Amino acid sequence: MSVRLAGALGALLAAFAAGAAELPRLALEPGSLTASGLSSGGYMAVQFQLSHARIVRGVGVFAAGPWDCARGSLTRALAECMDRADSAPDAGALVARARAAADAGEIDPLAPTRVYVFHGRRDATVAPAVTRALVEFYRAFVPAADLRYVEDVDAGHGMPTESAGGDCGASAPPYLNACHYDGAGEMLSFLYEERGAGASAGAGELLGFDQAPYDPSGSLAAEGFLYVPRACRAGPPCRLHVAFHGCAQGAEFVAERFVREAGYNRWADAHRLVVLYPQAKKSALFPMNPAGCWDWWGYTDAHYATRAGVEVAAVRRMVRALAGY
């Protein structure tokens, strides 16, 4: 089995070297899938987790709020779901909305999961009340021991890292904040309930892949990324994590800064973790998405927060191609 897996991965690497390839089928553990994201990617991670709660065992959210906070309105998204001090998301109403969506079969039934939420104390883009509403949302069906909320790091609006990126308190591209706080590592350790054997320098392979076969709507960028640790080239099955970038943080804006420096890859070997980095696409008109955000307010269609949403469905196809489930 190890020889066959190594041979298959060797063929995969050759295909990627020749140009963008489709995703490979890898040996991945059922029940090992988790997701996380920053800002619009955090909202997308929540949408993906709730849409597919039967297979997503945990979610990490950096600087984002509860499911369907915007309720199809860009005005609401930019106000109560971000930084308006006089209004905050109503977690109870959104839980009721999610239960109704589950009853209608639009998302999976609400079920206990592992949840990690981060809000930087110097984040002026997303108010603390927004992430606290997300915590309250998940408290409706997640045991307290399975939910961690971190709000004591002096971070701006960005992914907190040990040393990559700009000033810890910044809220500027590439939205990586050198805070001496390993956000990806802390989050992954909590979601998988283990510290891992120690972070590596990210010695696996970062590969580009063609997103078009999984995205019939054309909503996503042409190329996504996949990180495959050395430990996942052969041997026992590995796990899978989906990492969603934030607005103005996809490869169209910051090249490969997020997929290389956000901190996931250095922990992937320790957790035997394949990391999928799907990429959203910027658009000036039809839809208006100049910052290349993930759809968390309805620029694609009215189903954006459910499993029928075109971006949720596209990432689900990627997972199915990789894992077979």
C-alpha cells in the first residue's frame, strides 16, 4: 500500500509540475475534516461547517461572526456584522434561523463540534460584539469544554502568527500579524485535541491545482492550493483541513503569502494534516466583489450560506475529490 501511495503521489507531483492539475485522491481519515478562516473566510468556514456538520468535526474562526449574520444584505454585513457599535448580531435569532434551515434540509442538523474563536484586541474592522455573538451562537448546541474563545492578544485585523507578517496591531495586507502567538497552531491543537509532535519548517509540498472542475459557476479563482506533508505521501491515512483566506488575502492580492506564511503548513506534519487552500476571486461587477471576499452576504445567490451555495458546494466537491467522502 505504501509503495502504491508513494507512486501515486509521485505521478501527482509530475502532473502539477507540468501545469495546473485536478486534485488527487489521497488516503484521508473519515471524520477528520476541519475548517477555519479569517474574516470573510471565517464566515465561510462557519457556513461550510454548518452546511456539512455530519462530516466537519471542528471549525476555527478568526475575526468573524455567526452563521448568516448578513441575512442576504451587504448593508447589514458592513454594519452589525462588522464594526457598528450601536448594533450587534442577535445570536438567538440566528440559532433559530439555523434550526429552521436544518429542518428544511438546507444545512445539516446542528450538532456538537469543536469550535475555536479568535478576536484581536486591536481589531477595528470587526467589533468584539460580533465574535462574541458567534460564541453565543455555538453555545446553543456545543458543550463549554469544546468551545474556546481567545480575546487577550493585542492583534489587529489579521491572522496572528509567531513572526510572519507585519506589526501585531496592524490591519493591512497581507493581513498576517506577527504577534508571537501561533494562531494556526493553537487552533489546530484545540480542534484535534492534541499538541502534535512539534512544528516543522513546512517541509512538505505546496501545490497549485485547477479549481474549474469543482466550480461550474465560475465564482472562484482559476487556481487553488494544496499542502501535502511528507508524512502523508505514504503510510497511515492523514487528516484534512480547509483554510479560507480573508478579503484581499487571496493569491490575486498577496501572491502566496497566506498559503505559505499563515502558520498552517508548519503544523501540518505534526498533525498529519493535508491543508486545502481554496481561492475566491475578485470581481468589479456582476458580482461586485473587488476585494475577493468569500460570499457571506449573498453576492452569488440567496443560498450562499447553505450547502446549495455555489462556493460551499464547490469546496465540498474539492473535499470529495481528495477524500472520497
